[in-house]
Amino acid sequence: MAHYPNNNGEFKTKRVETKWYPSDLAIIDRQAKRLNLTRTDYITKCVLHKPVEKTHIFKVSWRTYRVMGEIARELKRIGNNINQIAKVFNAKRLEGEKIPENYPLPEELSAIKSYTECINRELNQIRLLVIGRKEK
């Protein structure tokens, strides 16, 4: 059963049983494999006169995929740290304490945090593309 709906919001829930000659089924399987499609997808496209195109399958380096996930988690941690530093600076500013001149301003920290969040989103998009998925 498909885990994703079609354009009409329908899921694959109906089954149809058909009989094939073993030689015909071997041809269908060979054609489907050549196009990187499942047997069901290949037959569906042929029967419904949809374009039968080869789907691209990425060669995934799972090590790279995991490392990208680790980078994304680290970026989130950095963003949290920046947020905590900015809160301390704001609290000191409200209490009237003077912040040393060489320290970054909370606005600068906020901009850095926004940038890390942006990088994190882009990295997650790349991770999804690497495994052949679109967006969340």
C-alpha cells in the first residue's frame, strides 16, 4: 500500500489480481527494473497511458548522510548557545550593567542565530534530496 496520497488525496487501498505468463512477467520485471520502477508502478503507468520515464536513484553515501545530520544537530546547539548568550546580555543591559565593547551585541547574535537556522534548513533539504525525497 502506498504511504503517500495521489493528487486527489487517495491512498492505494484496492488490490487487483491478474494472471501472467512467466515469460511476460519476466519481461515486465526487466523493463520496470531498467526504469527504476516497481512492478506495480510500471504496470500502472502503462495501463493508464502515463509517461513511463526512468526515475533517478541517487547513490547514497550513508556516512555522508549521517555526518550531515550531525552537522545539523550541532548547528541547532550553536543556535541555542547564541540564544542563551543574547538573553544574558539583554538581562545585563536591562539591569543597567555595562557590556564590554569587544562583546557582540544581541542584535548581531540574533543575526548569527538566524543564519545558523537557515543553514540548518538547507542542510536538511539536501539530506532529503540525497535519499530521493522531496520536502517534509
